[in-house]
Amino acid sequence: MPQYKYLKVVPKISIDDKDTLALVYTPGVGASCLKIKETPEASMVYTNRINSVGVIAFDYEKALNRAIFLKSTLLIDAYPLVVKENISKEDLKFAVENIDINFCAIDMSLMEEFVCDIEFNTEIPVLKGAVADLKGFFGAISRNVFMIDITKLSGDVSERSLQLHELAGGVVETELTEEKRNKPVAIISDGTAVLGFGNIGALASLPVMEGKAALYAELADVDAMCFCIKTQKTDEIIKIAEMFSESFSGVHLEDISAPQCFEIEQTLAERLDIPVFHDDQHGTAIIVLAGLLNALVLEEKELSKVKIVITGAGAAGTAVAKLLLYAGAKNIILDDIFGILYKGREQNDRYLEELAQMTNPNDERGELKDVIKNADVFIGVSKGGILTEEMVETMEYRPIIFALANPVPEIMPDEAKHAGGYIISTGRSDFENQINNAIAFPGLFKGLIDGHIKKVTDEIKLESAILIASMVSKDELTPDNIIPEALNRMVPLNIANTISAKFGKE
């Protein structure tokens, strides 16, 4: 009989084509987020929260064994979490009350003596000692999806995604394994910048984080867990992440708004002995650079000589601009809600002023319609519908347009083409040239973990982008094919092997 010693995270449904990817991740996943935003109780319907239990202990191995017990006897998807023994009761109470949204229950029976007198203010049960009916206490419900035929789902992408999430109860679960596994990557979000919806809260962000976990498992065999945090205070998010950091092999920050995301990432990267990676910043930057490198090959232009306009100066826009500059770009102009970014602009905070010092070399002013004139490249990481056909017509001949807002891009591909766009990309899987972070982050994190790499450097990001670009051969390169498919299994494998070998420690 197998001796199960580990748990692995697996997708509930195989992600083997673009249509399934659109249902599990973008653009379809947004429908579940909005349902939960409207009705918080729906998180128990559209995610696997209804069968997820957090097991917290002072010893990771004990928490893992308890999680294995819950899975093997009750089919509960339990996640081991560890805190240090010198933690105060006040801090533990605060942390539990901020992470309870990921679970249907919290199991703290392994630290019964420490927690017996703590009154947790949660909407889910917290187990502090032995009970006769464990599953009944948790209220966990396991939903099996082996009978689902996604071809029978009806409606548009959002409607079919919503049906899938409801029928399956989310898109990830755990399974027992004899295979040695690393600790999971924590996908941490406060829900302040979810897709194109903005601040819809951590609970409503859960479907996106499950989608990320499914992609980690499907594309790179990396275990990842949702670790959404209710509070939106920077210092409190840092505190909670640090408190549980020994539970994880890495931290994947997601959908956290700027400028808070910069401080959170920087502080955690300095304090933790595991890699910290903000995907909205650096995953986006890597894949944008990869796509742009190939687009410029087709255009027969050099990165250092093109004019690039970026809409959105938040997390993604900042990281994209900085990586493009590191790669050799010279003329980048950013546009945000206050207009064109320039040195000394009244609305600049310290992060925007730092960015302004590096960009807009000709000190252009005005609005998007003003600076888009004669631009070679448009990169949108902002909101839908802000780039018009009239603006595209003022760009350089055969412009490159990356309209990456999700689920509605800055301009629809057919409109961009009608106005003269030559190479057009979006963030959606139902259009050509999808600029999808899933091409970058699974393999990158696998490489970081396998190579025991603690910090994500610009050199690692640039290497990843060049490697991704090289996965489309010159013979295959066309205006409709500048980037590898998100489900190309060779991409994460090559990234992981290269990053681990080139930057890793023996």
C-alpha cells in the first residue's frame, strides 16, 4: 500500500487548449470574481474554498502530516502552514482573521494549548481541539469534476467559465503523492488591482489566484496555494506574509495596486530567504519584452531607436518600462490618469518621479492623443477602450500595438487592424499573439526553486524574455505569431532549466 508523505496541487480539469485556458484563467475567470464581489458567499460556490482547510502549527512536518490525514480520510484539501513558536497570541489572531477567506475552516488542533483561550473573530469554524465529527465541524464539501464535459457548456466565454467554476467548485485541488514535493508557492493578493476591475477585494480575487495555481501545476509541476489577505494596509500585508513565510518555497504577489505593491515586494525580498516575485510587474514585463523583441525583428527596427508609448504607470507599466530600459530602449513615454508622465509633475509620488527621471527624454506633455503621434509602439496596461482608431492612424507606418488590459483591451484587434496596426497583441487567449504571463511565471519560479535562487534580478528577467522570444523561430515568425503559445510545455521547461543552470547554486 502506498505510503503517502506529500501533497501536490493539481488542476481539476486538464488545461490542454486555448479554450480551456480562457475558462480557467483569462478572460473567463473575471465572471466568477464579479459574482463573488456581488455576493461574498458565492466564494464557496465558484472556488474550491468550500473544501479547503488551513492547518496551522508550530512545526511544518506536523502540519503536513495533519493535512495528509485530512485528505486521506475525509477528502479535504488541506494546506499546511507554520508559524514560529515565539509568535504572540494577538498576532496569530490578527493573521488568522485576515487569511480565513481562503478556507472553509482553520485547523489549529496541533497547537491546542496555545490557542485554547483565543477568541477568533471569523465567519468560518476554527478547530482548537478534538471533536467527534471532524468533517461536520469543518463543513467541507469535495466536488469531483470527472464527469464534466466542457464542450457541453453554453454561452460566451464568461458564461461558460462561470458554469465550469460552479460545477467544479473552482479549478484546483490537492492529491496525495509518494513523490517528494517542495513547499508550495504562496500566491498573495489583497484584491486591490484585479484584472481590469480594480479594487474588488481579496475574497473576490480568489478565482484568479486559483487559476494561477492551476497554471503552475499544469505547466511547471509547481505546487502553489491561494493566500489572499483581507487587509489592504501595506505594513499588515508584509507582517502576515512574513509570519507564514516558512510555509512556502516562494512568494508570488498578484493583483496588488501601486504604489503599495512596490514597498511590499521590496520589503519581503529583503526580509525573506525565498524568492519574491510580483507577477503583475515582472511577469508582464518579461513577456512584453519577449513579444516586442520578435515584433521588432519583423519590423526591422532596433529597440534603442523606436518610440514607445505606455498607458498605465502602475505596477505593470512601471516594470515594463524599467525592463525595456534595461534591455536598451531609449525613448519611452508613459501616460496615466493624470496625463503624460514628466519630471516634476505635480501629481508624481516618489515612485512616479523616479520613473519620470528615466523616461520621456524629450519632455513631451499633453494627453495620449498628443504623444501617440509618430510612435512605433503602443503598450497598454491600463483600461479598455482608451486607444482609438484615429490615434492609431497618427502612429508610424505599420505600428506595433500591445493592448493588454483584461478582459477588455485598450483597442479591439479588428479596430487596430482597420486603422493600420501591423502587429497586434492582447492579453486574451481568444485572440492571436496573446501576451500571457503564464508563458513566463511557471517556468521562472520552477527555475528559482530548483536552483535555490533567492532573488529575482534584472539579469534573470532579461534572460527569460530572450529565451521566450527565441522559442519562435525566424521561419515561424509572422505578424500573427510573435510569441509562443501559453500552453507550449517546452517554454517553462526551457526557462526553468536555463535559469536554474545559469543563476542557481549547487
